[in-house]
Amino acid sequence: MLVEMKQLIQAFVAGLVLAGGCQKSPPPAASGRAAATARTVTVAKVQARPMERVIIATGTLAAQEESTLSAKVAGRLEQVAVDVGSVVRQGDLLAQVEPRDYELLVQRAKAALAQARTALGLSLMGEDDRVALEELSTVKQAKALLDEHEKNRRRVQDLVRSGIATASELDKAESAYAVALTGYETAREQAATRMAVLMQRRAEYEIACKQLADASVRAPFDAVVQTRFASAGEYVAIGTPIVKLVKTDPLRLRLSVPERESALVRPGQAVRLFLEGDNRVFEGRIARLSPALDEQSRTLLVEADVPAQGVLRAGMFARAQIIVNDNDPGLSVPATALITFAGLEKVVVCQDGEAVERTVTTGRRGEDWVEIVAGLRAGERVVVEPQGIRMGERLTVAAP
């Protein structure tokens, strides 16, 4: 019995000794756990890179040119040669008013013009209506008669001074000269009147020819028919719309630029265009600037020419980037280093081997980078893909 009690006491003491020996080993075990919890991460330096400085604007695509063509003369439409969507070239026939009435007007004006030319001794037809007043036959005849009576008057005056002719003969010569002078002046006036009539007949003839030409409605520029208002057989008065044309290549991109950024916009700057629901990027160039800002919206109207490329259409809404500077350096980090939570943008910086969270302000963005406007300094190291990292957590930077 005593032996058994002694063995139990020895076993109890041995257990206490073993327990005390296990309690001395925690420090090595603790350091092993710390080493195991250090996370290995990939970092990237905050660095400057060349970037584009752009102005974001919204706008609408409009036709380069648009025109509603109407009849310049009244009449019945003989034909309308186009329909909606028809592509036309400058000078193409769009519609034809029945021309017979206007052809007859041309013939009548042509006959009147020939009559006026004949009255002045010109050929029946010709483009040159110039004639010297003194070269007309009636004026020549009156001038010859005037010259004869003037010579006769001088001769009688000489005879009177010599005492050969009487005063009554001189009076007759003076009277004949006065009549001849009046006849000459009358001939010149009649010739001038005939010349004025010729000018009138020429104008009437040209008006008639123009009315005949206006009976054909033609395209003023290369375009596409947007709307057709009339059909063959309809009677159209002067000014009645027939078709509406639009020139859609290039298109006009009309943008509203805020006042604070309007001073940066210049003609010739490149523009990138984005459409809703389309991943493609279209390009154009600033072509026109409004000379003044809109007083109500405080924006500047800017127009860019954008090739249609068979896709863009007038009336489309578009978002645009006006590139005002293609080399404007700024600090950047990889896009994968950015965390967005509750409307705040943050990055994780590796500082003294620990994870430190920073709230940042971002700016421009590229395919794989983001501009940092505030919150970081050049040279600092940010963690790439920082999801799941706790603040203050020990970090180990992976070898590059």
C-alpha cells in the first residue's frame, strides 16, 4: 500500500515538471505564427506618365447641310424623280414642272428680242447688243442733213457780209438749220429709246429662259433625300416644298462646352465620339466655334466634323471627349490598385512593411491606369489587387 502511494506521488511530480517545460516554449511558437501571417503582395510605384487633357461634353449629331427645295415657278408636276433615301449628286434632276408653258414664253420673248435688234440694224439673233449711237442709219441721215444745212447757213452768212445775199435768205438758212438740228436730236432720242427697248427685250428673254430652267428642280449639293412632300400630277404654287435634302457625310457634331473650359477649345482639335450602346470610338475634328457664349446656359457652342462611316446618323445623341492637350503628365497607378467603397476611392500603400489605407481623388483614366489627383506622392508603393487586406497587416513584397 505504501509502495503504491509512493508511485502515485512520483507520477504527479513528473507531470508537473513536463507541464512546466511546455510553458517555456511559447515565444518560438508565437514568432512562427507572425511569420506565417505576413501576406505576400505585388506592388507598383506611383509614377508620372504622359496623359491627354480632355474636356467631356455631350451633344447631338446633325446634318452637314440640309435644304427644303420648293418650286420657283407654278405648274403641274410632270415627275418627281426621287424618293426617301435616294442618293443624289449636285445637279441631278429631282422634280420637273410641266415645261410647255415656259417654252412658249421663251419663244415669245425671243421674237420680241429679234424685233428690237432689227430696229437697231443688228442681226436677228446674237448675244452682243452693243451698238454705237452715231452708227445707226437714222442718226447718220439726220446728221448728214444737219451738216448740209450748217454749211448752207455759213455760206449765206458770208454772202450777206459781202452784200450779195439778203437778210431774208439768211433767215431761211437759219430756219432750215434749226429744223435739221431738231431732226438730228430727235433721231438720237429715238435711237436711244430703241436701245433701251432692246435692253428690256433682252431682260425679258433671259427671265423667260430662267423660268424654263426653274421648271426643273435640281440638287444644289450631294445629298440624300430625307422627305418627299409632293407627287407627280400635283399642282404646285411658287414656294411649295417638294423634297428635303440632307448632306450626311461628314456630320456636324454640336457640343455645349461649359464656360470654365471654353477658353481651351480651338479649331482643329481632335474629338472622340461615343454612342449609347456602341463600344466603337468615332473620331472627328473641331471645325467651328460660336463667337459668343449662350447667356442662359453659360456654354459655348462647338461644332466638329465627323465622318459618318455608314453608321452615324443625324439626330443621334453622343458623348464626346475634346482633346485639348495630348501630353499633359500626371501621377498614375494601375487600375487594379483602386478600391471603391461607399462612394470613396481608396488604395493600399505598403509602408514600413504594413498595409496603410489611403483615400485618393482620381482624374483621367486609361485602359489599365488611373490618374491620382490627390492622396499619393510620386514613388510611393501601392498594392496591386488589394482585396481582402486588413489595415496594419504585415506585408511581404513579392520579387519582381
